[in-house]
Amino acid sequence: MLCGKERLFMSVQLRRKAELFYIALGDVWSAEQLQYGNPNNAVWHCTQAAEKTMKGYLYCLNKEYGHDHNLDELIESINDLIKLPTEINDYIIDLNRYSSKLRYRSMKTDPTTEDAKVAISRTKQIMDAFSKIPDISNYVTEAKEVHAKILKSIADEESQPDKPTS
């Protein structure tokens, strides 16, 4: 759910449909922050961003989607509606191989920083592909604008000198 500053920047009409895209952008931002110190969680955030992007697409079309986290099933539902480029399908399938293994800690080795970088790049490409779909492009644009405003607001706050307390 959106709260605080997000509500100030996002129009009421677009708020609900843009929400999942906005949260996905936050997951990618988190992945970027974690990629060097905690690549395991960075990759996890990428799987979450891909999931939210696909569910956001289905939500915008008033289509049902499950509450599980299986990216393969989501991409099957989407491929029944539109044809995504093969490489985007492949990226989603690749991210899905991490999803349950990260959740249940069943990977033989943890993702590396390089794995995290690849996951972030592919997740951005997935999100970019969805942002070009006419049915949802305005919602993705709205989410990107809000995300940029929030990051700017945070940067502005952080650049202010500390105010003395009385």
C-alpha cells in the first residue's frame, strides 16, 4: 500500500493501478543498494520486482492472478494475452530459478555480486518491456515519476543541515 509522500505525488485516478509498478521500482532500487554487500537479497528484490510488474500488468487489464510467487505461471498468463519478446520471457524464467531457492535457502551457493548485477539489468529490461505496452504505459510512467520525486525529496532532506534541537 502507498502511504505518506507517495500519495501526495500520485494522482487518485492512477494510484491503484500504478501502485504495483511503483513498488517494483522500489524493489529494483533496493537491489541496487544491496548488490555489493548482500547479493542474495539483491537478487530476491529483483524477483519481487518482476513479479509485481507482471501482476501490475494483469491488474491493469482486470485479469485475475494468484497470490503465489511463481513467475513461470505469471508469464504463461501474460503470454495468453500478449507476445513478449523471447529474451524477456527467458529473463523471467531465469529469475524464477532464484525465487524459491532464495526463499527456502536451497541453493548450493549464494548468488554473487555478478549474479546480482545481471539480475538487476535483466529486471530493468523486463520492466522496460512492460512499460512499452500501450495498455499500461501511463501507469508505469506515473509510477516512475512518483519514484523520481520521492528519491529527490529524500536527497533534498538529506542535504539539509541538521537543525539544532532545543
